[in-house]
Amino acid sequence: MNELVTPVVVGFVIGIAFVVTFSILPNPSAMVTTLGESIVGENVTQHYTFSSPMNLLNAYGTGGIHITSYGNNVYLTWYAPVPVNATERERGLIASSDAFFARSSDGGTTFSPKISLTNRTMVNDPLIAADEDSVYLLWTATGRYEKITDAYDDIFFRASQDNGATLGHIINLSDNVGNSQHPQIAVSGNNVYVVWEDYTTAKGQILLRTSNDRGNTFGSLINLSRDTESSQAPQIAVYNNHVYVVWHDIEPEDRIVFRASNDNGATFSKPINLRTVHTGASCCPKIATSSNDVYVIWADNELGELYSGYYNLHFRASHNRGITFDHIINLSEIARDYKIAASGKNVYVTWTNVLQVNSTIENAEAFFSRSTDNGIRFEKPINLSNNEGSSGNQQIAVSGNKVYVAWVDHTLGYDEILFRGSDDNGVSFGRLINLSNSTGISVDPRIAVADEKVYIAWVEFGDESHNNGIFFVRTIN
């Protein structure tokens, strides 16, 4: 691995459906707190050493990678193109893809051959989660159809109870005549929760199914939104028997909606609108939880259209399992690619912040900020990238007092995967490390951590020194 020579000296994250009747709870008036200027955030005494990049797969068109780990096991999933057979051509299909899975049982030193998860066509959104010896795989794919014009996307699931050595049968969680998209998964003990967008009624709805037996069977479908208009972008977090879901309502009013369950997803509280204004636009919430605390971030433009180029990164915290929320904290005025993580009393947020270099030039930097008091106050942000190239697509992982961030950087004229780590709860970070270190195009980093080992994977479009494929590194110190 190469360390970039320029130090960072300026610092700135399925079944029978039943109907639930409810109304959106009124949100109490809330003030908005905005963070201040930046601080220095580099600590050159913190060092991380990574293995050389391992090319796990040579394939054109690979994407959608996700990684997770538990103990000494590392698990990967992705999609890739597959040949179209004669039957598919007769149905009007001209391209096809499949979801794949690979695992390592020796801390990422070696990986098993890839396993095809499904013979369905047009696979998207592969996801993976693990807890103890259980591995859970989730993806979107075209279900039953006679003609491609009649095809609908469904949400599919498979589980393993032996660290990925064998996989159970495929379960179609949605199995309806509408498109089901953008699933999310969360796990706590024997309980597995899957949430997604459903368009059976032509309006987006947020649906949930729960398994209480490690993914062997799933309960009835729950419609969490039941809106007359459209809901989208669900996210889910769990802590013990507490389940939290947040999503974005587009109509009849732009809202960030939150619901909580304290009984393993059997019942849910009335929805809360986390926005405090009735104008402008919002989008794309993210959620994290630790103990009794729940944290939500989202993009918000109170004055105009969300995609006008100017929107804030809003944060709200609950300290009583989602019953009430504190006032809004504005983490950034121009943000994207945001992620959030929590551990104990600490909350970590990373995002891409657009800085004005001069009247005609802007530069996107990778920012980070933390709270050490359960999200009541945030410290001044650290500029993790602090260079002349555009940065984005941050990913964050936390383990104890260690915080790790990886992202895509374009300083050298092509995309590279950069990394910085902290071993003091995000007070400071070690120097930038170039993980990909090639002249190919490296994108879509994913990061996982277990037993103080860091695992990072990304997709690379190769050059004369690298082939296309999925690349992987691990810490070795």
C-alpha cells in the first residue's frame, strides 16, 4: 500500500398484508443548530498496513458488491452478467445477470469459489448480513414472466446456518405483481428483518417481513407506510428487540418518516415526521442505533428543490427508543454520499462536502464529524481527503474505539480507493493510504470490520496492470 506523500494538515457518515390505520404524529417545534468551521485532524503516529490487492474475480460488468464479516469469516456478494439462454431470448430478454456469493474462513487470506445464488434474470441490489454462524443474502431480481414486458421485480432471500458453507432454499419475500425494489436487511439474534419499496399499487409503499427463526420462515407482510401517495428509500436498524425504520414520503407532503417497534417487529408505533418545515424537499435518510438511542440523517432543502445543488445534511437523535427526538442539527450546507455509525455514546457521520475553491471552481471533499454525547452536540468536522481531487462515496465502519473510512478519490486523474483510520474514537486520523494504487478506475468501496481486522472490497475497471473485477484488501498489522 502507498501512503500519499502530502500530509493532511487541515481538518474540517412476505404472506397476507394487513392494513394499519394511523396519522402522522405532529412534530414539536425544533431549532436548527449548525456546525462551525474546521479543525486539524491528522495524527501521523497512527499506522495501518494492508495486504496487496487481491483480484477475487475477473469479470466485465461486475457491480453491486457488499461485504460483511463475523469473527474470522468474511463474506462477499455481487452481481455480474451471465449469458442469455434460448428461452430468455424468446421472452424478449437481450441481457441477463446473476447474484453471486463467496466466503473466506481464514480472515480474508483465501476465498472459496463463487456460488450462483439464483437463476433469475436481471439481478440488482445484492445485500448480505451475518451474525455468529448465520449468513443472510438478499437481492432484487425479475420474478415469473412470459414476456419481458410482463416482468416484475421481486425480493429474494437465502440463508446459511454454517458460515456460508451451504445455502438454504430461495424465498421470494414479495411475490406479487408489482415491482419491489431497494431492499434493506437487519439482524439481531434469531430475528431477521427485511424492508423494501413496493409498487403494486403504482404508488411506493414501505413493506416489511420478519423472521424469528434465523431466516427459515418469514411472517406476514406488514405495510408500514399505507400512504395514498408515494414512499421510498427505506432504511432499517435494530438493537436487541427494538426495530427502527425510516423512509422518505414524497406526497402528499415531503416528509422523513420514522416508526419504531419494541417487540421484534410485531407492532409499530405511530409514524413521526422528523422534518420540522412544510416547504422544500428532502431525501434519502440513513439510520443508526446504540442502546436506547436512535440517530437519523437526511438531505434537506427547506427553501427549494432538493436537486438544485444546495441542500443541508440534517441530523436528529432520540434517547428514548424513538418516542421523541431532539432538535435538528445541520451538519453541512452542501452534502452528499453521507453515512452514519454509532458505538456506545459516540455517533460518527461522514459525507462529501462541496467547497468553493474560487468563483468558478468547486471541490468535493470527504468530511467527518463525531459526537461523544449521544448526538447532543457534534464537534467541528475533519476534512479527511483535503486534496485537489474530487472525493465521494464514503463508507464507514466502527469497532470499539476504532473508526475507519474509505472513499473514492480523483486527485491523480483517475479514481482510486483511499482510506484513513482512527484508533482514538475519531479524535484524529492517520495519514491517507491509497488502497487500489493503480491506473485503472476503482469505484464502489465497501468496508467491514471484525475482531479489529479491516476488510475492504471495491470494483475496478482495469488497465494494462489490472483486469476488471472485484479487488480486496485486509489489514495485516
